[in-house]
Amino acid sequence: MQACTLDFENEKLDRQNMQHQLHVILKELRKARNQITQLESLKQLRELAFPEPLVTFQGEAENKVKVASPKSPTAALNESLVECPKCNIQYPATEHRDLLVHVEYCSK
């Protein structure tokens, strides 16, 4: 009888320990999901602030400006801009190669 009672108590402690571990893991999972959601929203904001250029290889004028005004003031500080001397379309300095391609076609 004592062996059964001891076994029952051990099983009860094991179950409580597993429940605690499950709660800790679920809490970490929620935290990770929140981080993913925040990173995805930041990525979307960045994509809205710096849309992809419209590359025209027929020598047509581009319809859209390369860089829209940033959504936050810190985004403006993080990114220097360079622009086409002919049509003044702006590009982030990190994408200077795209600007060179644009200038080549814009000057033709």
C-alpha cells in the first residue's frame, strides 16, 4: 500500500513538473511569435519606405521616385540618399549600383 502511495505521489510530482515546463515553453513560444510579428511589420514599413525601382530598358522616363519619404525620422538618419543628376530620382546610398544603371539609361 505504501509503495502504491509513494508511486502515486511521484507521478503527481512528475505531472506538475511537466505542466510547469509546458507553461515555460508556451511563454517562450508566445514571446518568439511576438518578435516575429514585430520584425515582419518593421520589414513591411521598410519596404513601404523604400520601394523597388521601376527599371526601364527602352530609355523611357521612370514614373516613380525610387525612395518615398521614410515613415520615421530615424529611418531618414540611417540612410543617405544619392540622386540622378538628370531627373533627380533618389536612391539609398547602399543601392548606388542601381543608380549607376539608372543614370546610364537616363542619359541616353
